[in-house]
Amino acid sequence: MNKILDLEKAMMEKFDKADADEKTRNMSAAERLALQEEEDHAKEVQGRFIQKFSPAWRKKNKNKKKASKLSRKKNRK
């Protein structure tokens, strides 16, 4: 039973991929360019989101702030 479901799922994925490829082939050049720009923008926004909410980035920023505060404090003396 699982083999049949797996085959059906694989066939549906293949069909969906072929359908998506056909849609992109039938698009005009301007539509393809707009779609590509939209995808690039989404990747860029996702990267910014990951950076902004990444614990490693926050920790690094916190350490930078501490170092600069200590440096300013040392310079005042």
C-alpha cells in the first residue's frame, strides 16, 4: 500500500514540476524577468531576516557594543 502511495506522490511531484516548467517556458521575457527579480528580492529579505534574528549575530553585536563602551570608558580616564 505504501509503495502505491509513494509512486503516486512521486508522479504528482513530477507532473507539478513539469507543469511549472511549462508555465515558465510559455511566459514572455518580461514576465520571466519580473519573476526572477521577485525571487531575488525574496531571498534578500529572507537573508536579512535571518541575520536580524540570528542569536549569533546578536551576540556578536553585543560584544562589539561592550568593547566600544569599554574603549570609551578607558579613553575618559
